[in-house]
Amino acid sequence: MIEFEKFTHLTFDCYGTIVDWETGILSAVNPVLERHEVSIDEAEILQLYARLEAEQEAGAYKPYKQVLMGVMAGFGEELGFTPTEADLRALPGSVGEWPPFPDSVEALQRLQIGFELVILSNIDDVFFAATEAGLGIGFDEVITAQQVGSYKPSHLNFQVALERLQVPPQQVLHVAQSLFHDHAPAKQLGFTTVWVNRPSRCPGVGVAKPTQASPDLEISDLASLVELAGM
């Protein structure tokens, strides 16, 4: 059992953990596929998205807007259509509208009473600013891939977080959905982690490459974290 009183900071992945990015991604991709008369099921769309995004993020750093445009171009290459300029902009244009999970806002408000709340996300600053405005939560620190110049699962993102927060990993509880992006690297660096294994169209993996990791705690939503933390 996690001893929550040991921690001063909660670091959160955002998209998939706080925000329902499966719904957001599908709301952007499905209309593009329909216009090009492509029909595949939602799990296949998300699995392809996960692979294409990982490929886009694995090379030299580029802004997340370009990553998302590259993902849509990849959909075209994989599924046999040529995306228009509007198609390529569909994913980056939708990020600020991706909805939070129903429990997220209240959970964060309650957790903020006892902890410093930090975002550690593979995102551009402008996209997260739109998300933060929609959540109505003022985070104590926001650390984006754009600021770091790399994408999780790079260790650098977590190392920058520790430098920015000026605390050891033993004081930080990392809360995330993705085993690939978050839990594997965080555990390698000595973080305690909570796996928010939300219901998914891709159960157990979510929108990420499969990987092996051993989180310290598994929960199904952030409301459960609030309850366990006694907030």
C-alpha cells in the first residue's frame, strides 16, 4: 500500500489520464476517414494512432503539432488515401476540445488541498494552455515536451521535472495511464507510480505501444486516488 503522506508532489500525465484522448482522437480522425471512404473499427484506429505517434516522437524533437500532422499523414499512407491540408490539421485543431474524464476536475480540486499538482505531458504549451483553461485547474507546475525538447518515455522529461521541482523522486508520486510513456521510465528512475487503468477501447494498453512495467498501485479512475489519499 502506498503511504501518501510521504509525497509532496503529484505529477500527472494529462492525455489519457485526466483527459479522454481516445474520444478526442476519434472525434478528429473518424470524419477524415469517412470523407475518404475508409472504414476500420475504433480499436484499430487507436492502435494505428499509437504506433504512428511513437514513430513521429522517436526521432529528433519536433513540436507536437507536427507530430499530429505526421500521424494523419501516416493514416493516409497506411490506409490508402491522400490527406488534404485540412485533414492534416484536424488532429492539432482538436486537442483543446478533447474532453476531461467526468471525475477529473473534482478529483484534482480535492487533491490540490494536500499536494502540489504538476503536469508532465507530451504536448506543446499552447495546446496544454487550452486544456488547462477547460479544466479550470491552476497547476503548480507544467512541464511539457516542448519545454524539455523530448518526448516521454525519454528519461530526460522526468529528470527535468525533478530539477524544476527541486525534490527527490521519493517525494513525487507519478500518476498516469500509459505504461509505455510513463510507468516504465518513471520506475527506472526511482519514482513511485499509480497506474490509472481507465476503461479503454484497447484494454490494458490504451493508446500506446505495449510494454512491461510494474506500477506500485492500479486504480480505474482519479476518484479512487482521492479516496485512497484520504482527501
